Amino acid sequence: MNLLRRHPIALGLLVLLIVSGLQPLPPLLDAVTGTVPAGADLVRPTTYTMLAPLSNVLDALTFLSLARARAFLAVWVIALGAWGALRRGSLGRRLGRAVIGPLAIVLLGVGAVLLPRPVPALVTSDSSVTVLDYHAHTAASHDGRPGWQLADLAAWHAAQGFEASYVTDHNVVFNQTIDEPIRLLPGVEWSVFGQHIVAIGAVAPIDRSVYNRDTRSMLRLFAELHRQGALGLASLPEYWVSHWSDLDDFVAAGVDGFEIVNCAPKAIGFPQPQRARVLQLAAQHDLLVVGASDNHGWGKVTCVWNLSSPSAHGYRANHVIARPIALAQGEWEPWTAAYTQPWLMLRGLSWSERSSWITWILVILIYRAVPRRAGDSAGIGILARSLELFKLRRPPSPPAQGGKTSP
Ligand SMILES: [Zn+2]
């Protein structure tokens, strides 16, 4: 207890880990019904759970909306910088501490985008559905990660339980089919008059200028896609940001469906009331509703999967399964991100992840609690500590001639 009192951060974290467990969030939610999906589960690899504090933090950073990411970064950089600068010590030490906290936050952000690591996978018990992604990019897109090839994209999807993905680069048609390690299907993402239209199926090049003049010309693209035998889906965030008052015209023009969850930072904050309005429209007109990873090669985890039933059509043909922390991005004001994102992350922990966090905290506490004796070098880390423990148990030996005596 004394140990915990001397380490208020560890104590606070332990309390939060337990209290958040009393208000748990499920690992997955059906984005249409808001209920826990039957027959789909999120499976975390053993190494993911062993490294839970790192795994969970990097996932939580990946699922920040752009506005919330900015607020999160600003608040934590200022708070950690100030805390480091105001602690006791020489000027040099305080300056060092003022830099190291903000640097750690920035490095975690970079880690979330780039660090190879184990990832959770969606596993379904229903063999009649396909775990599908409708919207993903390669280096062929202007904003795709350089060197992000079809094989990288397929491996990224396979690791997270996807069985197939459409390849929808910006204004670059993909019209091959690749079968390994998952099926990559033909598609494209057309940018036309403030809207991105994800075309899926056998697609052919178009003259974009024809559809780029105004909203009416843009909407004619749906008919052209149908003529090609493809489907046209309205992508987020564009229909929300630029064409919110045109949704009935989208329907009249033949839109085949709407994205209702998209993991890109600009789109993940799509608010629940707007999602409800789109769902109502889609249900009324029997349109498809889908989730999109919108992967561009950055970030290791998706916030959404689709369980697609080939036997069904329209609104019922697809189930959108999302991480609750992603669906919550639109519910919280950006300025609250510094505390709401960690809180959402903690509430979403499974009990094995929670146990992993508690074990790490206790190991670090015990390590720090072993008193350092004068004359021991600090450099050997935990090995030095365990040698010290061993020494403590031995009966005191008479001082060797010429040797140093311990105090
Ligand atoms: Zn995209």
C-alpha cells in the first residue's frame, strides 16, 4: 500500500483499470442496430494481449478523428511539457523532462501509423457470409503510402480477418482479380464535384470532366456505372460535408448505397444522428449500407468490417461491424479527446487485456521498489536489481582487505 502511495500514477491507473471494467464496452458493435453482433468476435493474438498496454494505446491513437487527434496532441504535449518543466531538479533535468513527455506522445503517434505489430482479427462463425472491405487504396493513389502494393494491402486485410477487399484507388481503375492471400476485387474511387463515388465491380475508365461540372452532372455517374455493370456507393466524409442536402437526389439518381462508417481520420467522426438519417433513407429505398477501412497503407488496424451475404440484396445484404471507440468519435467534442479517448480505450479492454495492463504496472512498480545500494551501477537494469536481492539474503561477509565497506 505504501508502495502505491509513493507512486500515484500507477495507483491512479490501477483504479481506472478496475473502474472502467465496471462500464465495459463490447469489442464489436453492429453499426446499424447498435447491438453486439451475434456470430462475430474480435480475436486478439497472444502477443497482442501480452503487449496490451502498447497494443491498446496504438489502436486508440489510430481511431482518433482528425479534429480529436489535433486536440489530443495539443493537450498532452502541453500538459506533459509543463509537468516535466515544473518538477524539482536542476534546470537541465527539467528541460530534459519537459521535452521527453511530448516526444513520447509524438513517437506513439508515429508508432500507431508505422510500427509492425500483432493486430486483432474479426472471426465469424457464419460460413455463409464473406468478411469484406468495400474501399481500400494502394500506392497507385496520390495519397497512398509509397510502396504500398497489392500484396501489402492483401496481407493487411488477411491479418484482420478479411476474406476479400475491393481495391478502390483514387481515379485509377483496378480491374484484375487476385485470389491470394485474400481475394482483391475490381473497383475505383471517382472524385467528381466534391463527392467521392466508390465504384465496385467491373469498372472502366471515364472522362471525369463530364461529371465534374455541378451536382446534377455528378449524379449522372451512377447511371454510367450501372451501364458498366458496376455499383456506385457514396463515400464519407464527402456526402456528409459537401452534399448533405442532396441525399434524396443521390437516391433518385440511382446511388446503390452509402458508407456509414469510414476509418479515415476525416470521416471517422461521422455523428450518430447523421448515420441514423442515412440508415432511414437506405432502409426506405432498400439500399446497401457499408463500412470502409479506407486504408491507404498508414495504420495497422481497421475500425470496421462487413459481413456480406451473397444471398441477400440491398439493405439486408450487408452487416457493418465496427469497433465501439470508432463509432464514439462523432459523439464527443474534439476538445475532450485527451481524456475521452483513454477512457473509451480502457472501457473497451477485455479482461485478459486488463490483466496484462495490471501485470505490467505491478512488474514496473516492484522493479522500482527494490532499493538501490550505494556503489551499484545503475546501468544493468533489472539484472542488477535481482543480483542485489540475492546479495541482501546472504549473511554479511567481513570486509575484504583493501576493499570498500558498505555503509
Ligand atoms: Zn478512399
